[in-house]
Amino acid sequence: MEEKETIRLNKYISESGFCSRREADQYIENRQVTINGRIAKVGQHIKPGDIVKVNDVEIEPKDIEMAVYLMLNKPVGITCTTDLSDPDNIIDYLSLGQRIFPIGRLDKDSQGLILLTSDGDIVNKVLRAGNNHEKEYIVTVDKPITDDFVKRMQTGVPILGVNTKKCKVEKISSKVFKIILIQGLNRQIRRMCDYFGYNVTKLERVRIMNLSLNVGVGQHRDLTAEELAELKRLTEQSEKNEEAKANKKPKPKKPKKEVVQEVTFKKKYKKPSSQARVGKSNPNKKSGGKSGGKFGGKRR
């Protein structure tokens, strides 16, 4: 860091290779991170000379140029976790002797492309759902694929309380299809197939963004300089697009003009009657009583 430069705490931790940025936020929220001996807060920045510790382990910045970026063709049975208590964890499987973590997940019973790195900053950029990064899979199911199945898979399927986003689906053979997703719900493809009565018998991821799988099952290799440069370009571009959307202010709606309808009331003219109104002076008085003048006297 330059003398006057500050850096966001979660980014500093992730760039050290200790964990991903998302995991760094969890450590901070759980009050497991300190800066110069004081409990850190989410969103806090640090400056040169600050001592950062996670669970009393001092975090030392790494040269980003020395970071590890590799692809693995994960076999079935390996778990994409850094939890070393899991006997099938991906870290022990690789045994590289340095701290790395997977970018995303691939189900234990699935195989194919998984990216691993010591650069925690890029993990967040690749995984961010709003960035709409493509992931391609080859899927084998237990019965013949119909045109209706392909069509309905593409338009969205109700799983986990939401409708999946539109995706690309292409039939390859009677029981094999290719699918390209831009989201990553839990066991998404298996749940989508199950909704239509299909069981997945094999699921292989063959591409993430610009990176296509080209190593055998169980093998891994470093990304080339060209692959890494393009991966960073794509993530930075999608970040800019997201920021532009967030900063775009909606146009104020013009107020609707109130239409005042003029209503005229015509007063009805009632023609006066030429006949005098005739009625009883006391309609409630019973008949048969004595009649007389105003003071009850008899008329003579």
C-alpha cells in the first residue's frame, strides 16, 4: 500500500489469501477480526502500518502477482470446501501446500471444472449473481429427452420458491443435453430436471465464462496469462455494468394532468299551481267532535 492509501478491510484480508472476501465479512461480523488490538467493524478501512488479525493470526498482505489461479477437473466424491474436518475436502485432495480456496461450488456427486485461487478478491467478482457469468454443463438423464422438455427448461422452472432465469438448452443425443446457466441455485440442474420427472445420472461442468475444461478427471493446471487476463477483463467489465445500473437514476415520472369535468346542473322550473291548496287544518283531529269558531262558540 502507498503511504496515504487506505484499503477496505475485507479486501485486505482476501488479498492476503487467508479467505474469500465473503468469508472475511463473516469473520468481521462475528467479531473475530481486530485492527491494532481493537474489534473491527464491517466496512472499515485500514492504512499502512495497521496490524490486522483474524482469530489472533496476523494477516500479511501478499503480492497479487504471486497469487495462484488454477483449474481442476473435480472427480465425483470430492467436496468443494476448505473445512479440513471433511475427509473428502478439495484442499487435502490437491495437497498444494499453500492456502487456496474454490471459486464457487460443484456438488459432491458432480464432476468437472472448478476454479481455485489464493486471490480472494476475484472470488467475489466471479460469483456475484448480478454479473450474469455463464457456466456450461453436459447433463445425462435417465430417459429420452423431448422437445417439450428442452423448451420448458429454457423458459424457467419453479424451484426453491423462485422461477429460474431463462437459459440455453441444446439436445445432444437421446439422453444427453447441454445447458448454459447464468445463476447458481443449490443443485439447480438436478432440481430442474426432477420437476419434469427426469433423474440426472451424470453432471459435468465444462466451462466457466472464458475458461473451458481441457484436463483429465482428477488433474489440474495453472491458468495461462491470456486466460487470466481475459477472466479479469470480464469480471471488471461486469462490475462496471453493475455500478452503472446502480447509479442510474430513474427518470421522474411526469404528474398526470387532472381532467376536471365541468358539470352543470339545470334547475327544474316548476309551474305554480293556479288552484289553491286544500287540506284539513288539523288532520290528526278525530271527526265527530263539536264544531265551532275559533274559540269553540256555536254559530248562529
